[in-house]
Amino acid sequence: MVNKVKIEFLSLSANESFARTAVAGFFAELDPTIEEIAEIKTSVSEAVSNAIIHGYKNEPTGVVSVECSYDEDRTIFLSVEDSGVGIEDIQKAREPLFTTGSTEERAGMGFTVMESFTDRVEVTSKPGEGTRVSMMKKLDAGYEL
């Protein structure tokens, strides 16, 4: 590992854009392409939104934790964790169009988006204890560390 950062914030929807910006700033040293940075920001946005909307039911009562790191091979690692309600059936939750929210408000594509923009997504969760979404993405060759 070359560098690592951890940020924590209240489960307020306004903090989703903060998380996107903070993560993009952290990985800027790697000189990612515009497409790569957009994919990273979108993946983080989806994971943070899931924590706030589904983990904490849109209540500003919890803390969302985002950890970022990268290695010398330009592989980035992201995790978003909450201690909210948890996911009862992870496989079901990862299905496209599945949502625990209102279908008028939620598209149910969060995990699908994360999976399409990263190389690996792992979800661990326990009902009543929270959820951790871990993602990995190998950046294209370019800037040398």
C-alpha cells in the first residue's frame, strides 16, 4: 500500500457529494483518466447513498465511513461502511432493479452500477449491525508512482 485515508461523516444526504469530491481528490495523485475518475466518483456515490437511504433510512443518526487506499500497481481500494439496519439477503439486494425503497424514488441499480464501474465489489452485512461495501479498481497504465 502506498497511501490510505479514512473519512467519517453523518448520514446526511448532503454528505454524499462531499464523499465523491474527497475520494476524487485523494486519487488525483494517480492521474486517472476523466472516465476513471467519473467511474470512481459514481461508485462511491452509489455506496454512500445506499448507506444513507437504506442503511439509516434517511435519518441523520448514523455515521458513514469511507476508506480509500492504493498500491504501487495503480490498484485502488474503496470501502463504504455503515452500522445501520444491514441487508438480510445480499444476493437479492444485488439483483438489478431490486430496492427496499419506494420504486418511484429508487431505481434499484446501485450495486449494478458499482459492479460495472469497478473490477470487484464485495458486500458483507449483518441485519441489525450494518453493511460494508468493498470495491477494487485497477487504473489504466499511465502515471508512475
